Amino acid sequence: MQRNASYALRPLPVRMKMRIIKKAFVGQIAVLLMMGMLLLSSCTDSYLTQESGGDESTVMQPQGNMSPSVSPDASDVILPPEACTPEVLSEQLSSVCTVLPCTPEFLEFCNTLTGSEVFYRALAWQLSQNGYSDDLWLTVTGRSYRALDALYHADEQPDNVKIMNDAAGGVANLAFVGDINLDDNQFCMQNATALGKTPSECIDSTLISALNSADIAYANSEFCFSIRGYPLITKRPNYRSHPDNVVLYKTLGLDIVNLANNHVFDYSANALTDTFTTLTDAGITYVGAGENDTEASTVRYFVVNGLKIAYIAASRAEVYQRTPSAEPEQSGVLAAYDPTVFCARIAEAKQNADYVIACIHAGNEKGTALQDEQIALARACVDNGADLVVGTHPQKAQGIEYHNGVPIIYSLGNFWYGGENTNCILLSATLGANGVTLSILPCQFIDGIVYNRAKTVEGAKVIQEINKGSVNAVVDYFGSVKQTEPK
């Protein structure tokens, strides 16, 4: 969690005072009188600063897709105090802002979030200089208008919106890992027991730290949590884990898991229901499955660091579909063999979030070559508004593509799953002023243990394999991902 930012008034800069002096009447006494009048009457002689460990630094530069604004200059614009009241500002905004309830009460709420009445001054200055745009809110509060709306109506938010914090900033750090299988009778759990280790002791501690330090951490949960149900005879193998094993997810710091995959329904509807209950009781959000089609296609939102971020997931993993799609009166997953509903939910999320993360479970299982249908689905996600596409299912890490400037990670690879030694990655995505910035930690799953291979010979080989399969992206030795010309 990020601590809430606090704000204070900052004195008028010396150079600003000198500009005022040069513009004043000739004569020292007249200059001093004019300076005093300006300092008393101007409501733009201070601007937002953020405190961090006692040091002050200017903040509130827009993030994400927002454009920076110029800081107030009292020598250029003088606003009387009466122009900086919530009542006056509310009247101004009500005629131009359609995205927020710009009542005096709402503005007072924003003022409380920023921590001082400088909010009113900054808002009045921005309106006088730049007019209104939706970007204004991030500039003067450090929070997007979508995040502000969620915070203001926190008590009225639906179940699919989770407020992580009310902090400012406009930057969020996300982490993603691939498939996890906690089936009690499968290799990973059995091997851990044989080694006398807990599941978390089989995962490199640096990777656990990276997941826990992220603002939102994600994994693909490839099994059901239950002691009920019966194995589907139409598919093998079938994966089920005791609900107590959810403690590993807590240790990993997971905030959201994908259930749109081909093993979450392995023990039928009752076991799927138990999975929902287990995750919910643990405080972990799930996406991509539900008790009916509405729930399975529900977009999950997080409000963190002044941004509202959406996750939506769907599966296109099976050649012959055996995992049932959710129906109006049937539990199951959101399937994307026909991606119409999935793409519609992405477009819906784009209207309601600052960033949209589309998670797909698709591709050739155990292969590194990209599948045509996998590529088409990922690109359709981008075309409908996704800002990042993250894939799982192929079990091995695959290449990266930028489609219309949006990154697609085709496969994270198995994280802790199965008995085959494979390459995988921990993906980090920073959402901020530069859009979506990516980096990876190359990892290896070997004999039931997940290793962090960053800055090693083994890690360089993992990166080389990813680069080999990438379309128009390259990962450097340090894990930074960059867009390149198509191969």
C-alpha cells in the first residue's frame, strides 16, 4: 500500500518576486508596497508541493496519457481570493465538466484529499489559464477524474471496484506471473513435501518480494480450490487443491488471479463455487469466471495511486472446448472462441478506466511458436482499447509484440506448475507519464523450484529465446522491453 500524500504551501520563488519588482512603480517604497499588495491578494503565489521524508518537491504533473500543464505564475495572472471558493468554482465547472459532480461538497472532498486549500487556488489558476479538460483533475489533485469519482463515491462502489488507496501520484506498478498449480497430488506440491519445504520456499525469495512490492500482483490460477466435486470425464488431467493452500497466494502478495483457463472447472460447478469463496475470503480478486455469464465477463477495477485500472480475462485455450462457458444459469469461464463479448467488455472498460489490462489464456500448449488465433485475439484486444495484453497457457515464455504501440506479452510461461523444466518470466509494468513501460525478470522452473535468473548467463538465454520469438520488440540484458522495427 502507498501512504497518502500530504501537501503544503510553498513560498513565492525569489525569481518570481524579482519579476514583480521589475514591473512595479519606480522607487523602493512603491516597489515594496506593490509587492505586499500582490502577496496578500494573489491566490496563485503558492503551488502544490508534495512532502516526502521532510523534503518538498513539486508534483501534480499529469501521468499516463495526460499532458503536463505549466505551473502558476503570479506575475502573469492575479486571481482574487473570492475567485477561489468552492462555490464559485463549482458554478464555473458545472457548465463545462460532465464527468464529475462538481458540487461545492465534491470540491471540498478534493481539497481534503490534497491536504490544504491550495487545491482551490491551483484549480482556479488552471481554469483561468488552460480552460477545462478532464486532465485537469490529475494535474491539481494527482488523481484522475475516474479515480476521484470512485473515491468520492467509495461507499457506493459495486463489488467489482476495489479501492487499494486514496494516494496521489498517477503512477502504478503492476506485476504478473504465469500458471500456478497447487493440486495436492501433482508434482509441485508432492515435490515440496518430499523436500520438506513449504510451497513458498520453492519460489525464489526475490520473486516473492517483487510481487509483494507491486501495487497490483497477478497470476493465472490453473486449478480449483475445493474438497468437493467430481472430475470431468471429458478431460484429463484434472486439478484440485485444498482451500487451505490459498495461503501461498497470500504469501506471494497476489491481488488478482485469472480463472479464465482450461482447468478451473476440472471438478465441476461445486468446486468452481468453492474456488470463488476461497479467493474472496482470502481477499483476492478473481477475473474471467463466474456463477453466470454476467459475472464471468465482469471487469475488475482497482483504484491505486490516483489511477483506475481495469482487468478483464478470457480463455481460448482448448482445441476442442471442454471447459464450459458461463451461461445465464450456468457457471463457467468467459470464453473467447468468439471474442465478441470479450472485446465488448474491453471497450466498456476503456470508458471507465485509465488503463485496461486484457488477460488471455491461449496459444500452443508447450510450444514457443505463436498461434494465428492467439495473435488475432491479442490484437483484437488492443483494437478494442486494451493498454496491455498479457498471455498464459503455452507453459513456456513466448515473444513480445507491439500492436499499434500497445505491448502484447504472448506468454509468461509456467510459474509453479507441472513437472517439466521451463523458462518463465515475472513481468513488471509501470503505468505513468510514459504510458506503459515494461521490464522482465527472466526465471526458470527447474525440478520444482522457481529461480530468478536476472543478470546471469541462464537469464540471458531466457531473454534470447524471448527475443527470438518477438515480432517487433527486444528485451535487453537488464530486462527492459523496447519496441523495435518489425523483423
